[in-house]
Amino acid sequence: MASTIKDVAERADVSGATVSRVLNGKGNARPAVRERVLRAAAALRYQPNRAARRLRIRRSEVIGLILSDIENPFFTALIHGVEDVAHRNGHSLILCNSGEDPRREQLYSEVMRAEGVAGVVIATTSDRQGEAGARELLRHGVAVVAVDRRIPNLDLDTVVVDNVGGAAAATTHLFALGHRRIGYIGGPLSVTTGRERQQGYERAHRLAGRQVARDLVRRGDFKFASGFARMLELLDLAKPPDAILIANNLMTLGALTAIHERGLAIPKDIAVVGFDDLPWAPALNPPLTTVAQPTYAEGAAAAELLLRRIAGPKNRATQTLRLETTLVIRRSCGARPPRTQDKTRGGSQK
């Protein structure tokens, strides 16, 4: 027998009205209550009775977006891009945040399927979870597009940036400024962004004829606290780095905080380059050199690919869009900003 809203309400220990509001994306239920409802719905494999609810938006008009960390400002513009394309095409958007937790990503994949969305754009928490969740969605006829992070072993429409080229350009720039001990704080190797940005850092060393000093390579989890901790580890070395590349914005903020706590001057004592260019970057003292991503364009392109996939035909060849990054040179790296910015190679399609 199919589960009902009453069943979900009893399991989550809330009212039926609360269940309805949460599943319809209305109201402002507390995060803990919302998660209880979603877990109960997923566990019971609740399927809304759309025939009995004629005013509900049709399945073909709803798409989902599962993000790996909504607290990361990088995703704000990406959400905007997805939403704008969806709205222009008469679609509504359901937004879920996995918080870099594979279990929550699995839960929200099940919720998307239970809600009967036509398609999902996903920035996965890990290769393994992304593959498992996407396979299950595809098995139930839900279109899937990967964004920001590729999902290996699956033939999916995908939108990413040239992470290798962006990290290589930043590291090469630091070498050109005379830095020799260039540290690196990267993300987890369980996601493609973590692997590819480290590959770019290592590629720049090879092109410069230099060995990567393994004591200068640290990995965090793309969050503030790990950037702070890994930066302190590097500064505590007997021979600390004279420059640092950090693989995302939140870890960059953590690293900058650690540098300032040690009373070091940027770029005199250590040059800094971050990945992700956000509105606060030019306002820092000194302004922050960054690898900028076309975040809005990533979201818009992912939504466009998803809508094409939903419209069919289902056997249409998949497409990977690799967008260009831009090295935005400011004073934190020790260089005087040029009038025009150099761009890394990118924008390829396959």
C-alpha cells in the first residue's frame, strides 16, 4: 500500500500540514523539522497523489538542484543561473543542500525521485555517491546533469570549468614572480575539483622544471576550518612556503585568517592566490589575486542541458562543457595588476 502524508507525519512526529508545507517548499519550517520530514518521506518512499491534487505543478514543470554546500558563496551565482533558465522556460526549482555529506545527498536524491521531478542538476559530494545517486535517478527516468564536479563512470551531460588550466596558470604566475616554495591547500581527492586543481598545481611545477615538495601540499574539505588548520601546518614548517595557492574561497578565508593571526604581511612574507573570485576579493587588504570561474554561466548552461535532455530524444549524445577560468591579478601575489587579465585555456566542448 502506498504511503500517505499521514504516514510521513507520524514517522516524522509532525502534523500533516507541516509535511505538506515542507514537501511543497512552502513556509519556513526549522531545518531540523524539514530534515525529519524529508528523511521520513524518503524512508517510506512517499509518492504524492497528483491526480488528487490537480493544482499541484505538473511533473514536467519541476526540476531539482542538489548542491554540495549552500554555505559556500560560490554557489549563489550558480543557483541564480539555474533558476533564471528554469523560470524563462516555465519550470519551478526545488533546491537541496547536501552540506558535503554523502548521506544527505543520497536522501535528497531519493526525495527528488519521490517528488517526481523531471530532472536534476547535481554538484556531488563524492565520485562514489554521485554515481550511485545518478544511476538510481536515471533508472527511474529522471534526467541528470552534473555541474562543477564531474561524475566518473557515467555518461552524463556535464558542465565544469578548466580546473587544471586555472590552477596551472596561478602556479605558473607565482613562479614568474620569483617564488620557489609554493604551497598548496587543496580539496578532497574524492571529487574531480580536488583532483584536477592539484593536477594543475603539479603540471606548473613540471613545466617550470621543478619538483613538487610534498611537505608543501595539504588537503582540506573545502571549508573555512580546514583552510585555517592546513595553513597553520604550513607556516609551522622549518622552511615554510613563500607563496600559497588555495583551491577554493572558504579555505582561502581560513588561510588568510591564519596568516593574519601569525602577524605575517601579504605579499611580503607570503604571497597568496585563491580559487573563486567573489565580490569581497578586491576589498581585502591587499586585494586578493584569484582564479575566477564563470559561475552564473555554469548554472545556466547546466539548466539548459537538463531541459534539452528532458525534452528528448532520450538517446541524444551527451555533452561536456568545459568553461574558461580567468586569472585575476591583484596585489596579494606581489604583482602590480595589469590593465587586462590573462585567461587560462578553456571553453572546450566534447
